[in-house]
Amino acid sequence: MKKTFYITTPIYYPSANAHVGHSYTTVVCDTMARLKRMQGFDVMFLTGTDEHGQKIETSAKATGKTPKEYVDEIVAGFQRLWKRMDITYDRFIRTTDDYHIESVQKIFKTLYDKGEIYKSVYKGAYCKPCESFWTDSQLVDGKCPDCGRDVEQAEEEAYFFRLSSYGDRIMKLYEEHPEFLQPQARVNEMVNNFLKPGLEDLCVSRTSFTWGVPVDFDPGHVVYVWIDALSNYITALGYGNDRYNDFDKYWPADFHLMSKEIVRFHTIIWPSILMALELPLPKRVYSHGWLLFGGDKMSKSKGNVVDPYVLCDRYGVDAIRYFLLRDVPFGQDGNFTNEALIQRINSDLANDLGNLVSRTVAMVEKYFGGTLPTDRQPGDFDDDLIAQISGLYDRVNTLAEDLQFPTALTEIFRVIARTNKYIDETTPWVLAKDEANNARLATVMYNLLEAIRVLGVLLSPFLPETAPKIFAQIGAAEAVTTWESANTFGMLPQNVTVKKGDALFPRIDMEKELAELEALGAAKAAPKAEEKPVKAEVEGVASLIDIDDFAKVELRVAEIVACEPVPKADKLLKIQLDDGAGGRQVVSGIHTWYEPADLIGKKIILVANLKPAKLRGVESQGMLLAADAGDAVKVIFADLQIPAGSKVR
Ligand code: MSP
């Protein structure tokens, strides 16, 4: 029977406007899942969405939708994104799925029956946005330790989980299993910030909202966040439900992966719940850092284009995956800029990898018509190249096992550089001048093709779209592209036939591209008034479009909740909108005609799926519709009765 490997991402909150940072955890997990599948494991890769809570209930209400309608749309967006990014999850759990709800109810009841959950009254500091109660000792300067916002005093009847009785056992877990939580710095954080000061019992139900899992034996209470969200890792395998039946097969998880702000959930609360349920604990929890945008975790500032769809369309999915896996030091924060991304594409992917493949294939075509002759003549530099290639399999395996993907890629690209150097050392173009050198030339070409094959195999989990293209060009059949095949040099047939293909990663002109990105942002946010339709097929109307073209534009009613001039930009107003999906900001060039007071409280029509852009350094997430009225511009206001978020069609 195959060995199993169970890996999870956190389940995502349904928030609109996913940026490239959101995809980081998922891309890392996907790479590991692909690697393990190639290594012959029976993999379960789980991701999903965390859909309950007060915030969702409130946002849904504002849009006039039910919470379920509201989350359905956003969750579909996440699923589209994962498809676009070639994410090969095996299962997608939604905490609103019936089977999950059934399991959570059973878990809650089991814990209650065991005396692990009890009813009491909660009085304390509550952070509404984080849906968390905090003890006074946990507050930082009187504010929420997670988000830094103000907390309020709250009191309500609630169920509590006896977290306080698990401190010693969690401490022992860290001591006895140093591999449980990595990197080590996070262990110190958990011990010093939470375990040493002493754990408090955890509030696990609420009565002041309804969008959670109902406590079936006590109407009015709903289970939210902790027991609802964390249990997804076992309910998705069928724990407490009949929907799935692989709990015994996959649990305990081999890897829970997440970023640092939710480590406490996964390494204190989650193991305590599992201990209370007398279930085995996950084998490893790995916390990665944040992808920062100019020092910020969110994508608000610095004017980079961070929409994963735009990035994938412009550079290809593999380039984005490569940047995330190579440039973010694992476990630490990494910085995202469009410039750094383009730099990586040009230097590593286009120059080193792309050139190696295209030069080699072009030479085999030029010198041998595409098919290698079988006579061989070993020579200088061969042994070193072969030794470098042969050592790579073990090194990549070891590094990848610990999720050290940046180092694994650095190693692979070091050998790519070595292989490029082999071309310079052996000077095939000189050998080609004399037919007497044919056997030597064929050997050099074979060694290059073999090196590329091994490198392509080892790159497969990281560059899943590119690896098959490489194999097609160097004539590598499936049998010689398995993971273990990278451990043997000399698997390609001696008379292999190559086939030139398109450049794997066309080089990007940095200056031109950055200018285009800037223009793209600006153009999307503010279409120029002077732009005239190219062709008028109906008098007074621009060229005709299909209904499908129109359907691409997502128009929504939104309410202007705040508005202020953009400093040093006379014509621009910065407008905060309630768009029914958590709110957004747009910048609009209408200050000549409107003052903030004219706009606040009004409803407008928003182009909701416009790519974000920067106007005078201020992010604009969409645009509002306005009409040219002679020399003036008039905003199109919508009926105030229409709820924010309503679709316009
Ligand atoms: N719903 C909780 C998790 C519950 S798990 C039982 C949650 N959701 S989240 O949507 O806020 O985050 C999901 C994942 O995306 C987390 O690992 C989070 O840190 C990651 N990221 C979101 N923005 C990120 C960056 N800018 N950089 C790296 N990861 C980021 O937390």
C-alpha cells in the first residue's frame, strides 16, 4: 500500500479582492503535494474556506444577501483563482457544508459530555473585527494583540473550552517533539507569550449573532471560529460524518502550513482540542512569513500590480509560482515588487533556464538535424557535470522534505549555471567545424540533454507548466521524467530526437514593462476623456459589442461612506465605498465638480471588476460611472433604496 501524505492550508476567510500574498500558502502546499505525488505518496491536499462569523453576517446584511449567498460568490472566486494558478487540491472544504456542520455539532457535544466544555458568562475585552475575546494580559497597549484595533467590553452567556488545563501538555509536546512546530523562533514565541503567562479558558460559542454552527442542545448558541474552523482538518476526512471515509487513512496530518499570525490557533488551541478528543496530533506545523507590499501585509500601498490574475496573464503561472517559492525566504517575510518579480523572471527563468534549453535544442537541430548519432567520446568537463547533476536529487529531496524550497531552487539553479558553463567549456561550435569531432560533439549534446532532463524533473513540482514543455523539446518520454529518474544519469535514448519549441520565458524589457504596468493601472482607473471610439457602426455609438462583452463588466451599486480630497492632486477625490463586500476605496477625478459633502451618503454605480490602479500614489479599486455633460462631468447616482452590492445589468 502507498504511504499517505496529508497536507493542509488554512481555510481562507471569504474576503473579496484576493492579492498575490493570499496565494503564497497555497502555492507552497501545492508544490509539496506535487512533489509527494511524484515521490509515490498517496496525497491528500486540503484547502477551503472559513465562512462563519459576525463579520460575514454583517457584510451580507449590508448587501441585501443572505450570508450563504454572499459567501457563495466569494468562494467561487477563490476556486477560480486556484484553478488559474494550477493548484491541485484534492479536497475543498467549506465550513458551511452540511457534513462539516454535522461533525462540529458532534465534536461540540462530545467535548461537553466529557466536561471539556462548560457554560458560563463571558465578561471581557472583545475585538469585533477579529471575533476574539482577550484577557487583559494579552492586550497590547489596551488594544487587540492580533490586529491592533480598539477592543470593547462585552458580556454574554457562552460556552468555554478548558484550554487552561492544557498548558503543561502543550509545553511537553514542544519539548518531546521539536519537529512539531517550525521554525524554532515560533516555539519561543508561543512559550513566552502564551504558555508561560498561563492559558485561559477559551470562549467557544456566541449568542449575539446566528451565522455559525448551531449548538444543537442549546438553541441560541452558535459555535464559531475555534471549534468550527480548526475542526475542518478532520471533518474533511469524514470525522463525525458519512460524507468522507478517510480519517483513519490520512490522520494525523503530515503538515499544517500557515503564516505566522495564526500559529497560536494551530499549536496551542488545536492540539488541546485534539487531546480533549483523544485524537493523535498533527506531525508538523510550519509557519511561514508574510509576503509584504512595501512593508505592509496587505496590498494597499506602493502601487504595485498585485492582482494574481493580471500577473498570471502577463508572465504565466509558473513565473509567479517561482517568484513566491524562490524569493520569499521560508519562514521569514519577503517583499513583493513588480520589479523584483521581473528581475527573477529575466535572470533565472529566461536567461539561465530558458537559454540553456533553447541553446541546447537549437544546437542538436543545427549539428545533427535533431537526432543524435550514437557514437560517443567522453572528454574533459564531463565528469564534473555528471557529478553535479547526480548529487542534486538527494539534496533537493532533503531540502524539500523540510519545505526549504528557496534553498532547493537555489541549488537547482546553481547546477543550471554549471550546465551553461559546460557549454562554454566544451565549445560545441568549435567541435562542429570538423566532422572528426562528431562523436565528441554528440557526447556533449547528450550530456546537456540529460542534464536538462534531470533538472526538468526536479523542477516539475515548482514549475508544473514548464516542465512538460522542457520534456517535449528534449524528447523525454514519460518513463524518463519520473521523480526517481532524476537519480540516474543516462536515461534518454542515445539516439534521442529533439524538437524546438517556443521560448520558455521570453525576456522582459524591465523599463518598458514597468511603464506599461503603471499605465495599465492609471488607464484602468481613469479612462481618458479624449479617447474617441475608433469606429462608429451605429450613429453616435462606439463599435458594437456582444452581450458577452458587456457581461464581462461587473457593475454594482455602492454607497459613498467617506470622501476626501487627495493631497496635492486638485482634481482627485479619495472615496470609501460600502460595496457590499467588505468595502473598498476608489479614486476619482471629479473634484472639479463635486465636494465630499455632495457625495457622502449617495449611492453610485461602481465598475467592480476593474483591475486596481494607483492614481498619484493612491490605490483605486474600481471606478464610478459618470456622464460627460457638456464641459462638466455628472456622476450617475443610484436610487437610495437599492442595497449596496446589488448587481447592475
Ligand atoms: N480563516 C483563518 C484560518 C483558519 S484555519 C483553521 C485565516 N484566514 S485568512 O484568509 O486570513 O488567511 C489564510 C492564509 O493566507 C493564512 O495563512 C494567511 O496568513 C495567508 N495570507 C494572507 N495574506 C498573506 C500575505 N500577504 N502573505 C503571506 N500569507 C498571507 O487566517
